[in-house]
Amino acid sequence: MSVDRKTVLRVARLARIALEENRIDPMVMELNTILGWVEQLQEVDVSEIAPLTSVVAQRLKMREDEVTAGGDAAAITANAPLVEDHFYVVPKVVE
């Protein structure tokens, strides 16, 4: 796959990038070089390689799903500036 001047100008317009006339030909060469590298990557055989989400093997720490110290509304709302019947009181924002 190769890129020509017309494609570079179209991509620059779509990306809202101002591209001066003297930068078009170097941009064509740069994009063609990048696409050449991508084509080289297509030649690599990865059929034996498992997909990765990270290069470091990680496991999530598991814990028992159990009820812990909760339900103490007075302790939960102790630092709130204003509480009414164990609920936070906030300024009205919707009329």
C-alpha cells in the first residue's frame, strides 16, 4: 500500500492540519515508510502466540464476598457537615 500527494492532502484536510506545499512530498515519503513497517509486521508469524493484555503476567487478588462492617449510618455520616435521618443534606440544585 502506498500513499500519494492526493491522499496526504485529503488526510490533512480531514485532520484539520495545515500542510504547507513544501511539506507534502516529505509527508508522502514518511507515511509510505510507516506503512512499509506495518507491512513488515504482517509477515511475522504470530499463530503460536497467545493474545496479551499486558507483557507482565498479573492475576487479580480474589477475596471472599462477605458482609463487612457496614450499616452503621451514624459512623458513616459522622464527618458530614449536615445530616438528617442518617442522610446527607445537600443544597437543592434542581428547581
